Amino acid sequence: MTPAARIQAVIEILADMYTSARLAEQMLADHYRKRRYIGSKDRRAVSALTYDIIRHRARLCWHLEHAGLAPPWGRLETLAFLLLSGRESLPSLEGLCAEAGYGPGELAAAEVSVLRNLEGRELSEESQPTAVRREMPAWLLPSFERAFGADLTDELDALLLEAPLDLRCNTLKTNRAEAQVALAGEGIAAASTDLSPLGLRVAERRAVRATRSYTNGLVEIQDEGSQLAALLCDARPGMIVADVCAGGGGKTLALAAAMEGKGRLLAADVDPRRLDRAAGRLRRAGADFVERLPLADLLQAEDLTEGCDRVLVDAPCSGSGAWRRQPDARWRLTEADLARYRAAQQEALSGAAALVRPGGRLVYVTCSLMPEENEDQVQTFLQDRPDFTAHPVAEVWASVIGQSCPVASPFLALTPARHGTDGFFVAVLDRRGAA
């Protein structure tokens, strides 16, 4: 593809994305699936530019609105980004849009006028409101201020960075050192993660799913924070463990490895179709002992009358901790969505609590950075359920991971700025009573 053709591809993808309920990663996948002639180098370039524009969307909107334009802006959004970011000058944009072939059509006089008024300006300007400069929906800003206080700017800036590619070695088949060697043999350099004893961080974006290390089940793609959340369940061989919001099975796989394939591991979800999609991952990882079932069946299972040793609630949430990976998700979240997530979290906690045996543990996890989905939910649950108590996460960390815990509070709150992971919240709750 020529540079002009790449720009036109981004224009088309953004136009489709803003009229669809699907996320950018889905739109990009669809675009490439329909155009299999696009090579890997061009795909990387198109994807990178698309995500760069999404990460600067609020600032771009601010500039275009101050130019007197109203949405939708069509291709002007892409062209304005290239100009404001310093990647292209106005003359070079005029040249790219004048090329024959698959590039953008020639600039109209009105487009030239807008772009000329943007010349010499920068994407970030002091006159922009905080929510605009930090690419944050204004209605969410108070929640993040409450969560981070003086560290707000650092945390919001970190959410705009590209997320790293992390892998978890599958201890059902290998160990971290052997997985690292296997990946290196396929030309993929990976370093040990700082916090997770099972993690490997790939130095640059690579097609890991195409490697033998992945297809043979030696590694799984999983953020370091997600690995830590699964480890803090402290699932052990021989236990009865339930993952009540298993979804695609990412944490289920980690629990299976921690249990060494011994015991009983039940993976449940309100949508059985998601569990069906996890079947291939479980087979590849050698975790065939996992039982998959609808959540309603798990909650009514007659053979679990004595309860489970561990119950993981990987609760549905805003996903704000993963906005580095899905930067457009922040603009799709609404106040009504957040209210629905909070209601679902309360329902999931309530249902899961009934599965925990006396002396067992309930582990509540979100990939959210917002107190409303994290500490607030746990405090409400503990008020309603005095038979549960918070177990200091540092004690579990010392037992399972061994090194110094990165937080001093009763709960674990990981963030991109402080820990280099996706945002994750983990609360370990003990049920009172003798085992």
C-alpha cells in the first residue's frame, strides 16, 4: 500500500467505527478479513494510525469544534491529526490527496481552509479543559480524581500509552525459563515480568498466536495484572474451585495451572456461548479437567452442597483498566452502562457467596480503576454479609508470590502508571467458620 492508501484505509475504518457499536479492534479485523491482500506491514501501519487518532480523539474534536465544524467530521479528523501531530504538512497532505489510485480524493476548498487554520497549532493546548487534554469523558473525571488524587495526571497519561504484550507460561506444560527459550527459538524476545512469577513481556508486537509455543499451549496471552489476580485466588491441587464469570476462560486457564490439573475446577458464565469459545483454549493448555456449565446450573448444583474452597468473581465491569488496549471503549461507556455494571457486580457477588464453604474464600476481581466498581462494592457486600471478612492481600501475596507486595492497603489495586500493568482490583474475602 502507498502512504496515501494507508490513510484512506484509516479514514474508512474510522467512518465505520463511529457508526457501529463494535470496538476498533473488531472493525480493524473485519477490514482486513475483507481485504486479505493487505500485508502484515501495512496492517501494522494502518492499525497504529487508527489507534493514534482514537487516543487523541477529544483533542481533535476540540480543535475541529473550535474551527466551527460539527460532527461527523469524516476524513477531516484523520487529516487534522496528521497535521496537528506534525506527521504531515499542509502541502504534503495536498499531495497525498491528489495522488491517483487508492488514496483520499482531492482536498475541497473548505477542507483546505480548515487545515490552514490548524497549521502551527499543537494537539494539546493549555486552554483545553482537563478532561479534553487527558482524553477523559468529563462525567467520569470525578471518579478518577477520587481514585488517584494528586496522581491523576500521571494515571490518565499512562492510560493513553500502548499496552505491552504479556504472556503467561503454562505450568501444566512448561516453566517460565523453558517458555522463554522456546520463544527465542522462534525469534521472539521476551523478558520476565517484574511482578508475576509466570509472566513474560514481549519486546515488540509480534504474531504470538502463529508460534509453536502458543499453538502447543506453552504460553497464553494474558496481561501481567490478570495473571496476578488469578494467582491471588491461591487455588491449590485437590481443591474445589469455581470461576463464576469465566467468559473466554483466561483466568480459568491460570487457575487450572495452579491446581496442576488436580481437583475440581468449574467454569461458569451467564452466556454459555462464551464458554464454548473457551473449549479450544482449554484443550490446547492441557486443562481438560475443567467443567464448563451455565451459571444458573452452577448456583443450583446439588453436588456442591458443602461449598467450594475458592470462588472467583471476575465481575463484569467498565473495563476502564484496559483502556490502553481499547482506547475507544472510554467513549462508548455511559452512565447507564456503569449503573448496569454495578448492579451486575452486586448480583454476582451475592450469588457467588452462596458457593463458598465456611473457611473458604471469595475473590472479587475487576479490570476497573473506579472506586464505584471496586472498594465501594466490597464494602457494601461486607456490610450485607457479616459472615465474610477482608483478608489482607499482602498476606496472600507473600504466601503465593513471595516477593514484597506492591500495595499496603487491604485490597490490591494495580494501575498502568504505578505498576506497568492493566488496571486491576482484587479483594480476597474469607468466609467465617471452620473448614
